[in-house]
Amino acid sequence: MKKLLTVLAVAVVVTSSLGISTSAWATTTYSYTGNNFNIIENIGNISGTYDTSMSLTGWFEVASPIAGNATNLFIAPLSYSFYDGRNTYTNLNSGPYYPGDSFKVWTDSTGNIINWYIVIYNNEDTGSVQTANYSASYPYDQGFIHVSGPTTTRDGGKVFNNPGVWTSTTTPTPIPGALVLFGSGLLGLVGIGRKKFRREAMKRVLIILWVLLGAGLLMADSASAVTTYYSNQSDWTSAVTGITTESYESYPWNYSGGDYLYNKPSVALGGITYSFAGNIYGTNSNVVLNDAPYLSGKYLLWQNSPNLMTVTLPNPVNAIAFKYGDFFGGSKNLSVSLGNGDSTTVGTLSNSYAFFGAVSDTAFASFSLDAGNNFLIIDDLSRAATPTPIPGALVLFGSGLLGLVGIGRKRFKK
């Protein structure tokens, strides 16, 4: 019977530790405090006024802390709220002006927000709050309300060249029941061990530690985002399964100019949404604009600043890949930011496609691309299934459980 109690206590500790590890992940809230408006417009014949005591304040919440060194990272917050002194804009009554492009941040090496671009309009399109500090020549906060009619008028409060500050708070959410189970399991093991701590008891304790070590590694693997980047297509292909590729060859982009997608902020192709504030072109190798001779078939091109393209996938994935290059065959750097917070910068090849691939242990449903200037192209956009979990943690966890089962079967009489 004592052996049975030991096995049960171990089960309690292991299962509750899994619960604690999972529930200990927390949401993170980023709060913004702006400086008082110094430019006031009250010309809209609208009830209420802006004044210089008002400022823009607000916050947004995400599922986990934003990674360090993020560049042009599009944020899809769980919730948000911004207030300009007269109106409150939340995820329930408003949205980003350009979906996929108007809620972006840049971070330092420790994950603190150092630059940002947030533009939110209410659902009636009669008011907006905006805060930006992504360009050294144009940092600003702004709130306004407008009325449309024969003559459009508006009230507004603004402050230029005096950006506010961001702070962050991480809120842990442990499950009390798991904590109780974990504590009671440990007390049971201590009591059994103190009463009769012979050689057999020592074996049980060692196996218990082995199981907990494996469980801890499994939780650590699943809790931290680790991304591997690839520049070789065959290496990426061998690391994933279930590859789906969008080659763009099925679309009727058949003549010079390719204006089928011209000047749209959001375009859906094959279940994938491409969001961009400038011009999106679906084109082919027949374009006669001094395009690079290496280009063949059909591909996607975008231009006009800001040059950030956000790609939203139909389902979360753990791996993406694509070919990319410059329309005129030149060389440039490309920043890639995954929706899970990871990011990197790679370079294009002169007069040749380059390959980019990423495999992450944390799923993401979107990513953004920024070359800093015009005429970036991509082709053969691929996405793939979840990679296999790390074998070492599974071996530790499984071998420990087998040891416990062996002890239980050996002595299950008393």
C-alpha cells in the first residue's frame, strides 16, 4: 500500500507541475503615456472641446512579451484602449486604419518599445487617435473628431516632436488548484520518505526527479519561442512536413503593368491576405520596365513607402519559406518579423533570387516584410506543418514514467 501511495503522490506532482508550467504563462500589457497637446482645433461645431490639459494615453494587451530587437513588427493585440481626453477607442468600437499595417512596434534588445506606429479609427469613421515615433522627423500624438456633410469640419488635439513613453507589466495567472495538488504531492513524498527511507525509497526519489526533469524540459521547450532560419531551400524542406506552396501562376497577370491588384490596402490570394499601404502588383516576366533578367513566371511586387508588407495566413503555422529579390536586380536588406515576436534581417542577391525559410517552435499566423525601399518581390510562398518536438525531453519524461510503472508492478501487494 505504501508503494501505491508513493506512485500516486508522484502522479500528483507530475500532473500538477505540468498544469503550473502551462498556466504560469502570462499576458503582457504595454501602457502609453503621451505629453499634453500643444496644438488645438475646435472648429467642428461638435459638442465638447479639446484643450492643452489633454493628452493621448492608452494600453494594449498581448499573449506574451514582445521579443527583443523587433523591427516593424505588426501587433494583433488581444485587447486595447486609447483615450484622447474626449473619446475612448477600444477593440470593441474601433480598429486599425490599415489592417495589418497600423499597429506596429520596434523594440530594443530587452523587448522595450522604442518606436511605434499606431493609427486607430472608430467603427463609424468619425474619430481617430494616432501616435507615432518611427521617423525621427515626424513623431506625433493626435486625437480628432470630425463631422461630414456639405463641409467636413473637425476638432483635434495634437502634439509634435514630443513623444510619450511606454511601460510594460506582465500578469502571472497560476491555477490555485494546481498549486494545491503540487504542494500536497510533495508533502506526501516527504512523509513517505522520512518514515522509511531505505534503498528502494532512494530509487523512487531518483526516478521522480528524472520524470520532473523531463516534464520541465518539455514545458520549457513549448513555452519559449526558438526560431531557426534557413538560406538553403533543401535544408528547410528536410526540416518540415506538409508543405503548401503559393506559386501565383494560377492568376491572370498577363500584361505589362500588372494593375490587377493596384493600390489596394488589402488583397486576398488563395486564402492568404497581403496588407500594404502602397501599391501591390501581381505581374510576370513580360513587364518591360528594365526588370531583372533572372525573373521568370509570375510573382508579387509592391512599392511606395512605407514599404512594410504584412502577410496573414489562413491558419497558424510553424514554418514559412519564400524566394525574394529586387525588381531591378539590385541588392538590399530585408527585415522579416514573425507574428510570434521573432525577427531577423537578411540580404538579397544581385540579379538572383534568394531563399528565406524559418521554422519556429511557437506558431504564428502572420509575418511582415520590409526592405526599406521600393520594388521588393516574392515568389513561391510556402508554409508547412509543426516540426517534431525535441526528442531528448520526451526520452527523459518517458523513461521516468516507465521506471515508476516498473516499481508499481514489482511491489503492489501491500
